[in-house]
Amino acid sequence: MGNKIRLGIVGCGSFVQAFIPLFKAHPYVEWIAVTDLIKERREGHAKKFGIERVYDSYEEMLKSDVNAIAVFVQRELHGPITIAALKSGKNVYSAVPVASSVEEIVKIASLVKETRLTFSMGETGHYRPCSIFCRNMVKSGELGDFVYGEAQYNHDMRHFYEHYRRSGGPDWKKVAGIPPMYYPTHSTAMVLSSACTYAERVSAFGFVEKQDADIFGTGMNYWDNPFSNTTAVMKLANGGIVRTSENRRIAWYGPMSYISQFHGTKASYEFSISNHSLVKLDGMKGVHKDINKELNPPEMELKRGDEDFADGIVNNKWSGTMAPVQYRDAERLPEEYKGLHDGHGGTHKFMADDFCKAAYTGKLSPTNIWVAARYNIPGLVAHESAMKDGESMKVPDLGEPPADWPLLEV
């Protein structure tokens, strides 16, 4: 076992507020510090959560005695800050994505391999109920050979404009126009973790925005990105095929991540709005099983007969709590987490706990850099494919973690 974690949080926006209590409560964390370029934010978070150590910048924080960094800044900054932290000898927890270029991800993997420091990506899709259910079917053999899957992250950015204004300042539209596939892991993590494999090739197409042409388009953003929505088709190493979609301008309240189809030679899973179905073959007859009570939060199922039930679903009324399929995994969570708020389909506690345990024990997090790269890189290549009108492209793979580095048992 190692030393307790002295965690420096980089970025004091709204999202991190769900994680500070989880990190503070974890028995492997000694203390927490915060930094943000905006003085009012860093001091406000410090006061709200009783944090004594406050730094003016992440550069100053990296020179301190923190031994771990949690990155919660704008997504295009994740790579550079992670690289700087690893070079400074700090373990890293990063909100998604890992980085916005393949080169940065390769550099991070190289640094992690060299230093044996922890890198853990906080990807909700890896821990969502549908992912756990489908992954268990693959591992048990119940699904048979994996054939085809679909996953999507629907997040209409119109309700997110205020976030960009707060974080991006006068040039917020230039930041808001980031390619959807530069943030691919909510969809890729679900199907790839469930299929227990990785992407080898990808072909993608983007939707050229008409209504938000001042955000998406040549010269409109830092990436000259014209697409508000992008869909990718990937060929997997196990022979299966997946379709993933990252949608930022779509008639959906959002954000919502889900697997809609997951098919094998022996069984199939399907989901729509609130209904989860498992289908198996009995000879030439299909047999349907309703699995809603396994994959939906109990408090949600209790409201199924209400007139406004479906409206509650699409407005994420029950999106933050665990489903029974997660309960077994929840047994490994520290006692200190009982009663604390969860979020994003009951995933926050798992992400925080896995990082803390990995950093403390020196074992690999389930979402270590080699796994995270397999979730992240296909999206970066998919955007390149979409810019080339769907050209089929090879997806670089960083391979497996070092064989002598044990994985955290979860």
C-alpha cells in the first residue's frame, strides 16, 4: 500500500461539485486542494466544501506537495494538464476525454508506463447499468458471439450555452464548436467495454449545422469544425460492428447516454426511452424477458404508471441513481459513501473509488490509460473520417497494459 492521497483539483466549475464530497469522504484521501484561474470560483469552492489549501494556478499546484491531480477543466485542456501532472510525479484522475489528439494520448500512455503513476479516466459509460448488463452477458457466454451494437450520447447543447458562456468568456462560441467526436467516450465506452474488445477501423459522417452556423463551420470555432452531430461505424477486433453517435443539436433534452441495441448469436438486448428487453431464441421461437427492474432505478419503476412518466424519463428525472444491476458492485464502495449523492446513472461513486484505490494500491484502474485510449482514439479518427466524407480509416491501438501491472479487483 502507498501513501494517502493528497488531491489537487484543477477546475472549479459546476460539475466538480458532485465529486468533491466523494473524494473528501474516501478513506484513502488525506486532504484536498483546489485551483481555478477565476479567483471567485476557487475561493467559493474552498469555502463551500471546507477546503483549506487553495492555489492560484495548476502550475503552482504541481509544485506543491499534492501527490495526485483531478482534472475538471475544459475538455481541450485535459491532455496538456495531464502530461504536466505526470511529468511532475502526480497521479491523475481526468474527467473525459483523455485528450483531443492521438499524439497527446500516446504521450500520456508513455509517461504512465515509464513512471508507473496512476491514470484513471472518469468515464460514466463504463459503469452504466446497460454496460454492466451487456458486459456480463458477453463474459458469461450468454450472448454468444458479439455481432452488432449501437450506442449514442444525445446532448443538445442549446440548454448548455450558459455553461459555455461562463467558461469560455467572450469567445465561448469558438469553444462550443468542438467536434462532437472529440468527446466520444460516453458512447464508445458503453459498447466497447460491453463487447470486451476495441475498434480497428472507422468510417464516419457528420451533419452540417444550419441553425447554429455561427458556432459550427469553417472559421467559426478553434477546430474549423462544421459538424454538430457525427455518427461512426466501427469494425471491431472481434469481428463485430458498432455504430456510435455523438449528437449536439438534436431534439432531445439531454444529456443521455445509452446502448440502444446489443446483439449476439445467442441473445440480444434492446432499449428505448425506459424499456429494457432481453431476447433469446428457443429453437426458432423468440423469447422476450422484461429486464426493466434490473436496469432502472427502483424509484423510477415505482412511477411507471404515472401519466407524466415518459416526460420524466426524457428530462432525466431519475438519471442520478443506481439500478439493481449495479448493487453488487456497490458492495465494494467505502462505508463513507453511504448517503452521499450520486449521479450520471449511479456511476460517480464507482469512478471516484476506483481512482482512489488504484492510486493508493498502485494497481491499474479499470479505466486506465490503455483502456481509455481505446475509448477515446476511435472518436478522434472518426472526426477525421467525417471530414474526408466517410473515408474508412485505421484506428491506432496502444495495446494492453504491461503484463506485470495488476488490475484493481472490482
